[in-house]
Amino acid sequence: MEITVVDVPERGRFEIRDGERVVGLASYHVDQGVMTLPHTEIDPAVGGRGLGTQLVSTVLTAARERGLHVLPYCSFIRKYLVDHPEQLDLVAEADRPTFGLTPAHS
């Protein structure tokens, strides 16, 4: 299994591939320095192997490299951010309450 993650901007998505086969995707739209992330999916046939986590990690790394903030409308991406708080700075502080990403103590 040769897993790669590829940005396919003409389709507005990152794809995770097993060889040449697309086994998952994360759709996105970039506007005015913000990457909106509405949807992520992984083929159930390859579920449970950490591919969704690998995909989201790559997407967020790309957003950081491009100097973008993210709007994590996708619930999987929100869960990833909760599990990886070191990436939370990618969501503008003012946007965090919208996505339930505020610290419990505030």
C-alpha cells in the first residue's frame, strides 16, 4: 500500500490515494486568507487505518505553509483539532466559539 496525499486545486480538494486509487478526500475553498473545510470522507473499505488522520494532518500543514486560517465545518476536522490542540491556532480565535473549539475554562 503506497499512501500519498495530493492537493487537487482544480477540484477543490485534497485526495488521499492508495497507489492511483482515490480512497478519501477533504474538500476545501480558499478565499481572503481563509481555507474553508466543509467535508472529509474516507472509503469505508479502508477505514480504521488512520488515513483520515493522515489526510487532515496534511491539509492543516498545507494551510499553515500557505499562511491560511481554517474554518473547520467538517466534524472530523474539528475532532482532529480537539485531539491536536497544537494545531488550534489555525482557527482564528474569534472563530473558535462558532466551532465549539473554546477551552473548557473560558
